[in-house]
Amino acid sequence: MHAWPASEVPALPGKGRDLQIHDTATGRLITLDPGPVARIYVCGITPYDATHIGHAATYNAFDLVQRVWLDTKRQVHYVQNVTDVDDPLLERAIRDGHDWTELAERETALFREDMTALRMLPPQHYIGAVEAIPGIVPLIERLRDAGAAYELEGDVYFSVEADPHFGEVSGLDADAMRLLSAERGGDPDRPGKKNPLDPMLWMAAREGEPSWDGASLGRGRPGWHIECVAIALDHLGMGFDVQGGGSDLAFPHHEMGASHAQTLTGEYPFAKTYVHAGMVALDGEKMSKSKGNLVFVSKLRRDGVDPAAIRLTLLAHHYRADWEWTDQVLEDALERLGRWRAAVSRPDGPSADALVEEIREALSNDLDAPAALAAVDRWAASQASEGGTDEGAPGVVSRAVDALLGVAL
Ligand code: 5CA
Ligand code: ZN
């Protein structure tokens, strides 16, 4: 699949700082030490509805990770998937009388437009589940042949017991895992499973549903976790720097993915850090396609809201916090954008050298975007009250805000 166009990232004077980030698996802040090419996998959308603010907030977090790395003069190898075949997508297509492939294509196209408008840097590899199927099938066969997967009425399940590290990503106990598994696409109550938590790797063809040739597995379609594992192993290999997504992916998705990959390769770990963004809510409940309490990025754009203000709304909340979208948080961002634009519209102003370092410091500290915004606020306030004689300082601020925060002033 093609991704979306990259907005330019201006180079800044000096060099950025190494990123310290919260790792779900250890519960600690980890100072990442990527090589010259940092490797990141971020779970993509299931395209059965338009991009909402919750998605945008999660992608904003991982866009910041990349911007910090680029500022340390590293290259970034970024991979993202599109879950373009899965139960919720097929259910929605049937409900609305649409062709599932058209629904997926339409919503993926809209996602690309939203990401472009928000200045999110594109992945180098943007891969759909359907196009990954030929690579997924042999992985499942290998797991089965190694005794780490078993068949149940034509479907194939992964045995969580095959991985001695199972449970280390989320750190949850068996009861909590069982509850979340039932909530998030698993089937812990299906009779005949070796362990209720075992996730499906291959689902045998169902009447009226799309299916693909699965070689010795028979016709069917892949499970959710193996999709991301196949794509990540193909394009990044083991031991990449960051596996990212919203906090609802820690279990089962990232837990199972790690176990699949570690069992397949015999290597550990799948990812060096597992990074999770908080959940955005609307009217007191997590924004979710299944509940329908959504604020769409495309709708805001159609209403004439400047995408830079949408981005500033996301940046005003720490990525790990759960927060609530309200009219007020958008109003605040619009007002801030106005102040910043006025401050950079003059030819000179207070020196920007300290500000660039403050933004770098804030982001390197577990992506503390709100602290970065506060630093820019202080510079803008000083510009508004006293001004300054540093020629070109407003230009430096514009470039820093663009390069490090993805906001075009
Ligand atoms: N296709 C899978 C990942 S392989 C999937 O979870 N798709 S999704 O469309 O449901 O979500 C895409 C990303 O947005 C995930 O990282 C998910 O954790 C995140 N996300 C979903 N809802 C919210 C929300 N309300 N707030 C923050 N992030 C969210
Ligand atoms: Zn995923």
C-alpha cells in the first residue's frame, strides 16, 4: 500500500537529546539507544470508520518519537499496518450493505488525508493485512510444526504456554487477561482450547466471508496478532526499538504479538520497548468506533478547523494521560495558535536559543509535549510584552515548532 506524503522536517541548529520513554513491560522510563537507524512499528487502523481524535492522539505520540530521533540526526525506519480484513470491518460492511474492500479503501484513503493534514510523518512501509497473507501463512505453519500451535475445528490457535516470556508485556494476572481477552477480540470461553487465553492464528473460511489460500492450513484468514508480527518481522526484524499503540493494545495484542515472534525466532525480545498512549474520551467514555461516540478529524477539517489547532489540542495533553475531548480544549488550542502566529510574524524578537533547548529537553523526557508548549507560550508572551532584537528568532521558533512538534505556524 502507499502511505501519504511527508511534510518537510526543517533542520535545527545543534543536536537533539536521546529519548527517555515509558516502557509498559518494565513499568520504567528507558533511555533508548537506537543505532543510526531507529526502528519503530506502530499499529495502524482498522479502516471501518473515519479517523477520530483518539487515533490522531495515538499517532501524534509516535510522530513525536520520530521527530526526536530525527533531531538526533538518526534515520527512522517506520512501519505501520492497516487491518484491512477483520471481524469488525466485515460486520460494519454487512450492516451498511457495503463491499468490505471498498469500505476499507475509502476509510484508509481518508486516514491518509487526515494524517497528511496533521503533518504526521508517514511510515516507509505501510502494509495491509490482506497483502501480508502470503507471508503470514508460512509463519503459522512453522508455529504449528514446532508444536506451538494447534487446530480446533479447522481453526488454528497459538499456545500461550509456548513462550516462557508470555505475560511480560502487560504484566497482568490471568483473571485480568481473561476479561480483556473477551473484550478485545479473543474467545476465552470457546470449548476445546488448551488455554482460554490462546489467540487465533488462522480462522478457517466461514460461509459468506472472504477467505484466502492458506496452503496446509486450508482456506481462511489470519488472526489479528500474527498480522502485525509478520509485517514487523518482514520489515524490521527482532529487537526493534519501539512497538507502539494505544493502551488498549497492551493486552492482548502486543502481549500475543511478542509471544508469537519470540516463539517463532527463539530470540528475545520482540521489541525493546512497548509504548502506549492514553485513551481519549468523549462524554465520559473512551472514544470508540464500536460505541460511536466519536469526533472525526475529517469532520473538524470540513468545518474549517485549522489542522494545526487540532494538532495543538493533542499536544496539550501528555501522551500517556487519558483525557476528554471538549469544545473548550479546541478553543484553547485555537487561541494558542493565534498567539504563536502573532509572535512569529515579526522579523525579530527575544532570542530563541534557550527555547529550542527547552523543547528538546521536554520531549526527551517521556515526550512531555505540554511542557514544550509551555516553553513556547513563555517565548510568545515575552515577544508580546517586550519584544526583542534578535533578528531571525521568530524564524527559528517557527522551524523548531514545525520540526519538533509538527505544527506549521
Ligand atoms: N488495527 C488495530 C491495530 S493492529 C487497531 O487497533 N485499530 S484501531 O483502528 O482500533 O485503532 C488504531 C489505533 O488507535 C490503536 O493504536 C488504538 O490503540 C488507538 N486508539 C483507538 N481508540 C483510541 C482512543 N479513544 N484514544 C486513543 N487511542 C485510541
Ligand atoms: Zn497491530
